[in-house]
Amino acid sequence: MALKDSGYHTSLFGKCHFAPVPYDRTMPDAMLPYEEFREYYQSLGIDELRLQDDKQVSAWFCDDYSRELDRAGYLTPYREAVWNPEYQKVFPFPGPACWHPDAWVGDQAAGSIRRYDQKKPLFAWISFSGPHFPFDAPQEYVDRIDRSRLPERIRREGEFAGTDRIHHDSYYGGGNGTVIDGARPAKGKGCRSYTEEYWERMRTSYYANVKLIDDQVGKIVDAVRQRYGDNALILFTADHGEMLGNHGLWGKNMCAYDEVWRIPLLIRYPGNRKRAVEERLVNSTDFLPTCLGAAGGRQICCDGNDLADSAWSREYTFAEGEGFMAVTDGRKKYIHLQRQNGKKRELIDLMKDPHEFDNRVSWPEYQAEAAHLEEKMLEHMIPSVLA
């Protein structure tokens, strides 16, 4: 809404996911209405919305993509694949690559940018569902991946043997829902049941989906250059990463591993600004003030800062979820999981243990560090709760 108030035409292509999805209503033999979600999203200030609100959501609810996929004749086989428990969320997209959710989003965005002819400046948010699961890359993209060059999975035998580890149940099973996403499709609800053949198929499909998205990003950047030349701010990022078999897990729920937390952030400003790689800590909360600053709009009160200010930096960055919060200064990392049946805490020394194998929260020499980071977490959280 802040950009709209600054005179911009606002558009969003792809995934919103700004409201809880009623997963308990989904069923394998019927598509459900989704208009209430569309109305809510547009009430936030979106002028143009082409909705593909998550791969699985499009197989459960009638959004823009699922309607067009149905008319093309591919919705039913896609729904069947999404619902099939034997696939364990890994399958080739059952249609031409041009109908994959991420290809559809790329086409919608690039076409709209090329056609845009209003006098208002344009803000376009292109939100790909992939490479988030289900791992559904088209076969032609899967065939492009050299499986012999897949990186080794990072893991250590017995790292989740202690019940103090947050992902003990994610790996061994029996988590009663408080587990990482990838545990749910697994036999026994534990990721340790996945075979090496499964991990190879899943990871190959993930990288293939990345390649598909890369093609779409190239298409969109070409459209921006054709329409605006050099007069555009381009920001490329993600909302989270993927465990991708590291530590024997896949998914992102309740994860503060760097595989999930450290995400790409590329910013291209208009003009011949000097290229640079910066190591400072940033949050996704910094994206809004960065866009408002570039747009010349009025800044609003939020938890972020304009990244164009190269002199600004933060000492800590935070992640949070349902009953989950983590904080890091880039050297140590503190994670807290709170549930009705108790809590789990972890402290990771990223300098001595970059692969995050050891929970040092109970080690005597780390008590001061754990207390310090827990205090910083509370300092960050309490003003928001009390505001």
C-alpha cells in the first residue's frame, strides 16, 4: 500500500501466501473456491494480481493458474501427482514445461511488463513457488542435470541421537506434527527412512527447478530492459532456503540451519553503480524500506532499513516461526523452540562448527554466550509484542 500511495501501479505475479491456508479443508476429489483470498490480497494494495499461490495450493484451490491449467488439460494429472503418497513429493511435472507453475508465472510477469503502458511508474513483485516442494521439475529440465556433479550431502552419523536436538523427531519420526516438512511424506514420519536413490531424485529435481526459474528470470530481465532500459531497480531474493538432504533432512520448518536461513540477495540499482559484495547482516524486513527509498516514497515505520545506505549495518539478525525463534551475529547462533510439552534450545558455534553438528547450549564454556544471545532475542521480540 505504501508504494501505491507513492503513485506506483502495483502488480504481483505468483505466490502471495499472506494468509493461513485452510489445509484441513483440502480433498483429493474436489477443487475449492479461493476468491476470499484474492479479495484479501488485493485489499493490501495490489492493482494487478495473477495468482499462483503455491504449487500445492493450486492443486487444491481455484486460483488463476489452476483455472488455466485445467483448460489446458493438465490440472487433473497434476492434482493426482500432488496427492499420490507413493511419490513422497518428488515427481516430474505431468505436462509441457511451459505449463509448469514457475514457467507460467514467468510468462505472466514478462508479458505484463512488456505491455505496460500507463503513465504511473511500475512496481512488479514476481513470486515463484519453486523450487519449494513438491519437487516437480519437468523431465526435460531434469535431464539437463549431471547427477555425478551433485554436491555431497552434509551430515554426520548420530547427530540427532540426543533428544535435546530440535530435529530429533524430524529425523527419527514420532514428532506428532512438530517436525520439518520433509518428515511428513516419509515412512514412519522420519527423514531417515529416505533412501539414497530418493535423495538423488529429489535433489536432481530441485536443481532442475532452479534452472527453470533461472530461465524465467532471464526472460523477465530482458522484458525490463526492453521496457525501461537502465531505469529500474531489480531485487532478487528468496523467503527461505532448503535443507536438500543435508543433515538427512528436507524442508524448512523450524530450521535455523544456514541451508535455510542464508538466502541470496542481489540488488541492481539504476545507473553505473560500482559492483560490490557485502558481508553485512540483513533481514527480509529491509526490502520494503529499500524499495520505498528507491521509489522516492515516504518511509513508514517498520523493522527494516534502506540497504542503499552502505554505512548502515546490523549486529544481529533474527528468524521466527510458530513457537520458534533464532538469532545470530554471524559467529554464534541461538535457537529456541517452544511447545506445549516443553522447549528445546540450541547454541551453534559457526566458527568452530560451520556445518552445525554440535549443540553447545549446555556446554559450561558457552553459558555466557547462550544467555547473551537469548537476551538479544528477547530485546528484539518484546517491543513487537508490546507495541
